[in-house]
Amino acid sequence: QVQLVESGGGLVQAGGSLRLSCAASGRTFSSDVMGWFRQAPGKEREFVAAIRRSGGRTAYVDSVKGRFTISRDNAKNTVYLQMNSLKPEDTAVYYCAAYYGSRSLPTRSTDFGSWGQGTQVTVSS
């Protein structure tokens, strides 16, 4: 399995931006579909975005479309989540995850086999 380490979280005012990074190690990064999920206090973990192995196709939850962008650099074994126009409702712990199966863009948390430790994102109003 792959080991994942997220970074880039923090406190930002509404309307601001953050870029999350997830560094992967332990297997061929380019063979995995990568995803970002988030979990707010008292809520279930929620799919945010996913990107195919080649980076050619992406998927987003409706609430972040047009504001968040997922990307990957297979040479650096890193996946990114650029978050713009942040809102207080984006406050959550953000997790990076890796999928090892054959589906092109899974979105269920149960599909993903490896997870990072999470990074806190707090958006103040």
C-alpha cells in the first residue's frame, strides 16, 4: 500500500485560498486514482474530488465545483487540492486517499484503500 502525508492546511478568512498537498510513497504513484475527502465535526466523511491516474479526468462534489481544483504531479508523487473562494462551510479535516481498483473515478470513501492522517482547514467568517 501507499503511504500518504498531507500538508498545507491552516486558518484562512472566507474568500481566501489554500493549497493542500499530499505526498505519496511506497508504491507506483501513477498507478493509483487519488482522491480528497473531508470530515467536519459531527458529520460523515464527504467526497471532495478525485483525479485519474493520468490526470486527464477529474470529479468534484457539487459544492466545490468552480472553486476547488485537484491536480497531480506523478514525477513528484504528489497530489494537490487548490481551494479558492473558501467558505466557512469548507471547514473540516481534509484527507488524501488512494484507490487501487479498476474504476476510473470512484467517489465512495469505502473504495479507497489508503488514507493520510488528515490536515485541518478552518475558514473564518
